[in-house]
Amino acid sequence: MKLTVTSFLFLLFTYLITNSLYAQSTDSTQYYVRLIKNPRQSNDLARAFKYFSKEKETSVKTKSLIHEIYANQNLAEIHKKLGHLYESEQFNIETLRLLELVENKTAWTDNCYLKTINELGILYREKKDYLTALSFYNEALKTATLPKNISTLLNNKGRTYESLQQLDNAKEFYEKAYKIAIEVNDSSKIARSLSNLSYVKSKLKIPGAEEGLIEALKLRLKGKSSNALGSSYSHLTKFYLSKKDTTNMTKYSDLFLHMAHKNGVARQLESALRLKIQIGDSNNAKEYLRLSDSLLTINKTQLNNFNYYMYQYDKKEKDLQESILVNERLIYLLLFIALGAVSIYFILKYKHRKEKLQEIYNTETRISRKIHDEVANDVYHVMTQLQGSPDANKTLLDNLEDIYKRTRDISRENSSIDLHMNFKDLISDLLLSYKTERINVISMGIQQMKWEH
């Protein structure tokens, strides 16, 4: 019972530790994702870049494609924020390659694919390579299954055609996007496609544009998305500018500027001030120029800080690696010394033991020879003499024979055969020892025998 309780507590402890580590990892990831979306400090993007770079390295080592894809997407977004369009493009293309390697596709991988394709389309649209952007959107539409994703891709195609000034094509894709958004009842996508569609209609002089723009604004006011609201305010301002409706033009441009000041988002404020200048309101020109210079400085500072931070980080990493290398060498040296010391100890111990055994062996051999050469032979000679005597005691002879046998056995057990002995003389002496008054032993061939063989 005690063992069962201990096992349960161990498993519970392991589970809690694992969950805690996973939660910490997840919290860290979300923290750096937030830094990418809304960087506050000049080195926020650099810190996020190093975090996801390490995540990518770890994912490669552990062969976790899903984590590598997620890290890639965030690295691409960081480069996009820094204006590194080429680097962002490379990370997105690599993400597509990794997605092809995923065997078991899920809704998450499908969304990743569409998001990556969409990002590539946006990048090429920003580079004014509209045809390539359209090719990416077309590729994504081949595999998109979720209506909301299809609506987004169609809307982006419409924007690309609008940038190409192909307004009829833009209207066609905005209408398709709007229709799908209505079917799935997605208010944010309805408002976006309706606003875009209505603005293009106004350019094409198609009736109903104003109503569509106002309806889209109402939907966005319910959703309270500042970015989406900015788009509606911009569309309405430009619409009324084309109609030379100064009142409404000023109204919506003021609402846009007020919202941008309230949110404190520099990019949004820049768009609102630029719009004011476009409609001929020069009162905000100085603020716009100051803000543009400020944004330019911020971008430059952010980029410089990013590069400097990366340089410092790489330098620290290099120093750390060198320190680790030195420590590893020191550890290997200590291990080598320890292994050498242990080896020497066992070698000396083995040598000492061998010498001890040799000494014991030599002592036993010397004793056994002494027993054989002196005691056994002397006993045997006494036995021989007694056997030749008519007055010999038979019991005494048996006892002597027993002593002789035991002495001989002791000698044989503790001594090896000496191959360098003079066997000819030894055998001659042995045979002569059997000689008595009544017995004579004659040996033949001993002289001719080649004992060295």
C-alpha cells in the first residue's frame, strides 16, 4: 500500500511539473507574440526575434514541424514589421515547404497555409508586384474550404485589382466576398467587403455606394475595431470629397483623426493626417510632417536597435559558447586525469597481487620440493631398508607407507613439473632404491633416451 501511494505521488508530482513547464513555455510564447503585434520598446522586436529563432532551432533538433512552422510565421512577421520584405518572403516560402512535409493535415495546418499564402500576396502587393500577388491568392483559393477564408482571399484579390485600377475586376471579387460573408453571417467580413465594394461602386458611378458605405460603418461601430473604423472613415471622406460635400468630408475626416489621437497609434494617426492633407485641410500639415519625421526616426532607431541588439546578443552567445568550450575541455581533462589515476591504481593493484601470488607460488613450490626431496625420499629409503629386514614390524611399514603417500601427494599438489631436471639420474636413483639383498633392479635404455624431448 505504501509503495502504491508513493508511486501515485511521484506521478502526480511529474504531471504538475510538466504542466508547469508547458504553461511557462506557452506564456512566454504569447508574451513575445504580443511584443510583435504591439512593440513598446526599441528592442522588443529583437528580443522576440531571438526567442523565436531559438524556438526554431529547438524544433529542428526535436523534428517538430508544427513548432517550426509557428516560429517561422512569427519570424516572418517580425521582418515585415522591420520593413525587411525579402527576409519576410523567405520565411513565408520556407513555411510553405514545411507545411508540405506535414503528413497529417489539420484545420490548424490548413489555416497556416492560407495565412502564409495571404501574407505573401500582401508582401508582393506592397512591392507593387500585383500579378505575383494575384497568383498567390489564386493558389490559396484552390485549397481553401472555410467560407471565411475564401471571403478574405477574394477581398484581397479585389484590393489588388483596385491597386491596378481594374475597378470592374475589383468590383467582381468584392461582390463574391460580400456574398460569402452574408452566407456565413460574419459581421466583420460583411462590413469589410461591403465598404470596399461600395467605394469601388462610387468610383464607377454606380448608385447605392453611399448607403453601402454608411451601412458598413454602422456594422463596424458595433464591432468597435479601430483599424476597421479607420478604413470606413477614409472611404467616406474620399467619397464625399468626390461629391464635393465639404460638410460630410470634414465630419468623417475629423472622426478619423479624433479616433487616431484617442488610440495613440502612430500609423493610424499618420493615415488620418495624410487624409486631411488630401482633402485640402492644410492646418494639419505641420503635425503630419512632424509625425512622419518621428515615425521615420522611430523606424530607423528600431532598426538600428534591432541590429545592435542582435550584434550584442550574438557576441554574448559567442562568448558563452567559448566559455562552454573551455569548461568542456577542462571537464574532459579532469575526466582523463581521473581515469588515468584509476587505471594506474588498478594496474599497481594487479601487479602487487600478481607479485604476491608469485611469491606464494614460489614458497609453496620450494616447500613441496623440500618435502619431496628430503622427507619423502628419506621415508621411502627407511621403508626399503625395513622391508629387507626379517624383523620388520608390518604395522610400522604400513604407517610409513601412508606417511610417504601423503607426503608425495602434498608435493604433487603444490609443485609443477620442472622440465629442466636431470631425469636420467633421478630415475636411476629411484630404481636403485628398490634394490635389496634379495632383489636387484637392472635398467636398460636410460642412457639412450632423449630426455630433452
